[in-house]
Amino acid sequence: MTMRSKDIDIAAVRAILGPGLSDPALVAEAFTHQSYANGRPGVRDNQRLEFLGDAVLGLLSAEALCAADPDADEGAMTARRSALVSGASLAAVATGLGLPRFMRFADGVRDETERTGTRTAAALMEAVFGAIWLSGGIAPARELFHRLFGDAVSRLGASPPPDDPRGALQTLSRRLGFGEPAYTLLSQSGDGRDFTFTARVSCGPHSAEASAPGKRRAFAAAAARLLESMRQQGDKR
């Protein structure tokens, strides 16, 4: 059995995202949820494209933010990139475009997923960029990125960087002579769609743990918790 794309409205998807998505099979893959692919030989879900698209978005956002503010330092750029392509941001863009309605889900999954679908919508946005990269390379991916995120890049480049607990912890750790903070992913749990990650961060003799729905958010939450603890201890000395 080979992948079928005729049950996805390829023309409608391309009308929204542009002609850079030239391979119908990649479009179908990008819009296929894991639940649909399970038990269907030859049908791929969008997880591999999501993995690739995450890297593509990281590259394009870094390029755009560097161009938008040539004087920003690494910490500010990292914080801005995290805000620009966060799960919430990607999900908002995908939902605003109406993309989740084209996805293929197993029977009985769609309603539940759409009620708690931020993770699914963000993964779809990443998969779209993975598909467009494989379809046409960097040029169409860059064009789509600037069309969807250009306004946000301009706003971030003209505003102070958002809170960056990892950057602030790194600065404090270096100042105290502990070197770079060390991050460890302790565990993850979930039902195949929505995961909770638990992470630990250590700076010298200090450490903290936190949980969040996403590895980056768990690392950031642990950093914020340790940063607050170390600052409080510093206030007492």
C-alpha cells in the first residue's frame, strides 16, 4: 500500500502556503498525524518532517533576527528566537491559517486533539517547513518564513528581549565561577500527543528541577527556579 494524498485537499493547502510545496506526497506526509499512520503500511506520519522543520525554522529565525538587529548580543538573539518559534507561537500561526483542519487523524482522535491541540498544531507548522525544504530548498522556505513571521521579527528586533532565564542563569553561573550550567532531561511522560518533561539544571553545588509540556520549557522552568534560589541565597550572604 502506498501513500495516498487524494484525501487531503492539496490545492487548498498550496493556496494557503504557496507553490513551494510542490510534492503532493510531502504535503500528505506533513498533514498526517501519528494516529492515522498507525496500522497503515506505507503511510508516514509527520514526525520526521517535524524534526527537519524544527532545524529549518531555527536557521531561518536566526538569520532573520540577525538581520533585524545587527547590534543584539547572543543572549538577546537566543531569547528572541525562542519567543519567535516557541510552540505557542507556531501553533498560533498554524491555527490562524486554518491548517489543522486539513490533517488526517484516526477515527475518534480529531475532536480530542483539536481540544488540546497546541502541540499538534505546532508540530504541523514544523512539518510544513520540513516539507517545503525538501520540496524546493531554502528559497521557498525563506519566502514562507518571512511571509508568516516577518512582522513578528520586526517587533522583536525593535523591543527589549523577552525574559530569558537560561541566559540569566548562564551569566550568573559564569560570574560565580561555576562555568556553564548543566542541563539533564530526567523523564518524559504522555499519551503519544501531549508530553510532560522533567528536567534538572546544575551550577556548581546548586541544582533545581522542574516539569513542563516541552523540553525547552522544562529546561527554562528549571533555570528560572534555580536562578531564583541562587539569588535568594545570595541575598542572605
